[in-house]
Amino acid sequence: MAPEYIFHSTSFDRELLRKEEICLNDHDIDYQLEIREGWRQARAPLADNFEAEVYINEKDFAKADPLLKDLIQKFS
């Protein structure tokens, strides 16, 4: 990861990650995702290994941190 990006959080829920992405895009925040995904089974698509790390640009971190913390607390 580039040095100007700061780790913010890890998400194990696809829907929460989608909501985080929408929030970040709506507020024009520069971010990067690192997604580690395991193999999915056709019979149990939600029973896979999913992990995504959210990295925020250091310039936007102060703006993004309270938004994401509220969102994570609300939907966790």
C-alpha cells in the first residue's frame, strides 16, 4: 500500500463494505480497498472467507474517520 494511505478498518461483511464505499464516494474521499476473498461455494455463497481492508488517504482521513465510525457502529 502506498505510504500516503492510512489503515482505517477491516470489514468481514460485504453489505457493510458496500455501504462504506457509497459513503466514501458520496463525500469525495480518496480511498483504496484491499480485498482478500476465499473460494465461494455455489450451494452456500455466504459461507466463504471474505475480508476487506479500507485505507484512507492521509489528506482525507480526518473527514472520513467520523463518517465511517458512525456507519460501522450503526450497522454492526
